[in-house]
Amino acid sequence: MRLPGSGTLPHTWRAKSLPDRTCGRSDRNDLVQLMVAFRDHLGQSQPSAATFRQAVDLLGEDPATEFLVARAASGRALGYSQVRYRYSAWIPGVGAEIEDLFVLPEARRQGVGLTLLETVLGRARQRSCFVLGLTTNERNQEALSLYRRLGFAAERARWKGSRQLWLEKRIEPA
């Protein structure tokens, strides 16, 4: 498969951490473009690119947040992940949550998502995390297959086989 401006798609990827006081403007520009592509893939029109840029700048100052960008050998950004780290009394210890993981549609099923996930797992180990969590749509069978292959599960022994659910309620600011 060929990608515009990148030649033949390579079989190996680099996932570059943007830890985030040191990443360059081009890294952030690529990250914002990937976030916009994810938003568009979801069929949404918001947040705007400007809002994503502001969020990347703000989160880039947070030591508990990390962005990773997977690039082709040509340097073209193919996917990204946003990971948040926090201490939990229930573990007890540090846990991580993958807030976003997205690969451009034309780069899927070629190892980019796997490389991102393996890099996130490695970085979570470096931070001494005891657990790594994520949410995904139950209809996203390709992603679920990848997550399960790497050992992720919705069921927890603590709840005797019951599934972990993510519930959400939108609130209006005061």
C-alpha cells in the first residue's frame, strides 16, 4: 500500500514519545492533524483543530500525560496515543489509561497500532505502573482483537467474571 508522499509503507514503525516540554512544533502539528483525523473518523465536527492545539499545549505541560506518535520511515505521522498516569489507592500504585489510540485508516492492519500499544506498555512499565486500562467501542472488533491478543480484558477476577463498564454523564460548567 502506498501513502501520499511517503512511498512504500515500511514494515517497521517508530513510536516517538512527546514528553512534552521538548517536542517540536512539527510534532505537535502532526499530533493535532491526527486528532482531527480521529474526530473526523468518528463523524464529529468538534473539537476544532484550534481546541485540539490548545489541549496539546496544556497537556504537554502535565507530567502525568504522555503522547506517542507512530511514524513511517519517511517521517509521516501514521497514528498516536495519549496516555494518562495516576496513583490509585485500589491498586495500590500507579496506573495508566490510554485515553486515545488512533491509526490512520490507510495505515491500519500493518502493525502501527501494535507498535503504539507495545510502546505504551513499555513506557508504563518504566513508570512502574501496575495496570493499563483503556476504553473502546464494543463494535470495534479489530481493536478488541488486538487488545485481547495483548492481554486486555473487560472481565475482572475481583468481580467473579463480571465486566468492567465505563459510565459517563455530561455536566454543564457552573
